[in-house]
Amino acid sequence: MVLTPQPPKIDCPFSILIADDDEGNRKALSDLLRERGFTTVLAADGSEAVEIVQVETIHLVLIDMHMPRLTGLEAVQMARQINAMLPAILMTADATRDIMRQAFLAQVFSVIPKPVNVNIVLNTLMRALNQVYGPTEPHHPTLPHEADR
């Protein structure tokens, strides 16, 4: 039997880079997003995240603030030198006024408190993707389309 290649999907899933030094957080977020049709790429620290952005097509970065080698904000700033339009969502357990100011100056889309809430992650991620790439169809029925709200 000869298998013919299937044409690529028109609604190719977005590729989300998850950078967090906590392996459990990376895996949980990856599982959550994969279940909803996203492609995920994982990084254990900020330096690894920047290396991934250099070689892979990444549509959004979901990144922890406090990691070895580079902080989340440092990694975002370096990644933006490679892809100036790359949206980033910062996760942090200590959203101090200083971190919020730095995130604003770095043009981070949003800062999400840790431990993260699944609904906040999904809603923020979809808003960021819609803002940068235009209205998108959800990859899972639990993600309402912006027009349906």
C-alpha cells in the first residue's frame, strides 16, 4: 500500500515556546496546550529559550521570570532581536512593581501570576495571538472565538 502525503493544514497550529526552570510546570503547560492543538517547544532556562528562537518558528513565548543564566525578561529582549514581533507572556510568583515596570518597558503582552490559572493562561495566550496574528479559530471547543463573546 502506498500512502500519499496529506496536504498541510491551512490552520496550522501555533508554536508556543514554554520556558521555565521547573520541569513540572513546563510539562503541565505543554500538556495543556497540546490538548488544545498547539505545538509546544520547551526550554529549561532563558538561554535555551533564545537558542530555540534562533532556529525554530515560534509564535509566542510563555516564559518564567526567574530562571538560571538569563531571566525571562532578559531572554525576551534577546529573542526580540531575532524576531521583533514575538509576543511574550511573563509568568512570575513575585509580580513586584519593579518587575511590572520592567515587563511594561520590554513590551511584554501580559504578566501572569504563579501558580498559573489554566483559564488565565489560555485566555491571555489567545488574546496575544489574536492581537499579533489576527483573529484565529480556536483549536478546542473550550476556547471561545472572540466574535462569540
